[in-house]
Amino acid sequence: MGALLCQSAALILAAGLLVSFLGRNRADQNRPPTPTFYRDVLPILEQHCQSCHRAGEIARLSFLSYQETRPWASRIRDAVRTKAMPPWFADPCCGRFSDDPSLTAREISTLSAWADTGAREGDRNDAPPSPHWTEGWNIPQPDAVVKMPQAVLIPAAGDLEYSYEIVPTNFAEDKWVQMSEVRPSSREHVHHAVVYIRPPQSDWLRGAPIGVRFTASSLSDEHLRHAAHETKNDMLLVYAPGSSPDRWPDGMAKFIPAHSDLILEMHYTTNGHEGEDQTSVGLVFSKNVPSQRVLTLQLANDHDTIPIPPEAENYRVEVQGTLPNDCSLLSFFPHMHLRGKRFEYNLIHADGRVETLLRVNYDFYWQLSYRLAEPRQLKAGTKLQAVGIYDNSRHNPHNPDPDSAVTWGDQTYNEMMVGFFDVAVPAGMDKFQFFTRPQK
């Protein structure tokens, strides 16, 4: 009897071990494989990170290879878990955007697990096809490059006035520009750059020197000095720290008439080190004449809405305007300085209802564009509002002087508020025609 009990116990134990083994085996089979660089991590980096994280781009670290990426595995994990990277500041409350680089929960989990399990390299044969990065550009190889003829010498200290360079395009025929990119040679000194289109019939800054740097104060003609600060000319694009190139979908492009000049408005800032900048503008032309022309417009504050009182944490500035003609709203580019905290674009409906199209938790050092996933069709008479919120308190880590009122001005320690936005209109409509209200 005792022997039979022992045999039964042994059988029960063996069965238990078998069940336990099978359970562990199934769990092992269901457990996802340990992430490796080439199979799991590299595809995420190529899609979300390498546009900045490669040699010559804005990020200081390159994540093209395993050897370059492996030492930063834990830092990458921490940055994606806190959503500090990739940089994206649109509040998910409002709108969907085609250029949102945010990682999915699964991608964040993969990068975290890779760092937590030893950041393994894996099999090189698992690597996806490498994207074709154009050296020196974040757009395809430009069809034309317009470059400042002279480099600008930047001192180590002091405030610098806006400077201008007029650069002839020498285009013998009209050009439709589908993609464009500003490439400063010294990003660390560029506060912003605005590239304007001056067609042959425009008299803006006629009489100013061509092909050499000048400032408003360097011009002897009072009319020219005033004109340097104001223009109704079309913008090709705007550059600020962290901003992306312009890329318009098929059927949309910006227009540069034959024999136009590009006028580069450059604002440099000093940082304790002398420097030199010679900015270039790369252009990719549309293969066909598009059906729609893209215009960059702006809602900007005037001098009366600023100064911002000392210690004001949520100082509000707003501007609104009414669209004179039908258009398709494409994208936004908010611009503030170091006290910038939030920025909103709103539609004000006829019944007073406010519809927020974009709300940004603003970061001066990453001034991003926000391109709508689907263009928004707007009728003539639509009221568009831009709202800027400023933090002039000591709780703002970027605030250089919380004890003083902030005045409107060009320098980084001053403030301004510009809500750039892009619209598409019929290809035959220029900016002047867009702002001509139809006769009733």
C-alpha cells in the first residue's frame, strides 16, 4: 500500500513538473523576443529621429549606426518615456497634424526594452533599407541653391540689427517651388531668417545694394530705412531654431516669377564666440504647374499690447483678422521669444463660439511648423484669431530678467508675437488679389 502511494505521488509530481514545463514553454513562446538594434530599433530611428540625428544636422548626436547609438541607449529610453523626444509641442486636445513625429506606445516600449535588456546589436541582415538622406539637406537634392554672396562676420558679444542680402535668382522663367529649406552655416548664431520674394515689378528696397549685406541704419535714404522693416511681398519661407523645411503636396507650390530676387532678412544673436554665417536656400521645383498657390500670411501684435509686467505668469496677447477670400488652411508656425509659454490659433464662429485649431506649449528653442493632416476649407469672412500667452515670472527657466517689464522688440530678451499660417488659393491668385475683397 505504501509503495502504491509513493508511486502515485511520483506520478503526480511528474505530471506537475510536465505542466509547469509546458506552461513555461508556452510563456516563453508568447514572450516577445528581446529587441535588437537592427530588427527593432533602427526602423524607429529612421522614421522619427535621423532627420535631426545625423552628421551636419541640428542634433549633436548621430543615430545612423549601432556604434553611434549604443552609448546613448539609456538616454534615449528616458527621453522617449518622458516624451521629450522627438520634440512635439501640440496639445492633443486640438487638431491632427501630418508632421507629428510622436512615437506610439509600442515604439516607446520597444526602445525602453532595448535599453533595459542590454541594447543588443542583433543581425545586420535584419536592418531595413537605409533611407536616402541628401547630404547637407533635409529635402531631396535641390534643383537650385541660392546662397548669400558674402559671409557675415558675427562678433562675440552685443546686439545685432537685422541684416539683409538681396540675391538675384537669375531665373529666366517662372518657377513653382514645391519644397524649400533654409540652411544657415552657423545655426547657433541665427535667431531667425525670413526669405522674401521680390518680383521684377516690386519697388521694395530698390536702391539698396545687391549682393552685399546691409542693415536699415546703414542705408542713407530715409525711405529705404523705413521700407526695410515693412513689406507686403510674398514670403518663400521662415526659419527659426528647430524649424523644418517647407514641403507642399502635389498640386500645391509657392511661386517665384522669372527674374525675381530673393531677399534674406537675417537676425543674428551673439553667444560669446565669434562666428561666420553664409546662409543658403535650397529649392525643389514642382514638375507640373500646380492648381493651387501657397501663400504665407501672418497675424502679428502691435507695439501697444506689450510691455509685459514683471512677474506676470499668464500675460495674454491676441490678434484676429478676417479672411477676405476663400482659401484652404494648411499649416501654422507660431513665433515668440523667451517668455513665450503657449500659443493658440482659433476660429471665431459667427455665433461667438471659439474653435481651437492648434494649442502649442511653446519652446523658443524648438520652433516647429504644424501642418494639418487635412486642409481646412475656409470661406471669405472667416475670423481667425491668434493668442499668445507669456510667462515673465521667475518660474520661467528661460526668463533673463523677471523683475523687469518686457518691451516689444527684435532682440531675444524683448518680445514679439507672430502667428504665421499658410493657405492655398487658386494658382492664378497672388497675395494682392487675395486681400482684395470681392465686390458685393
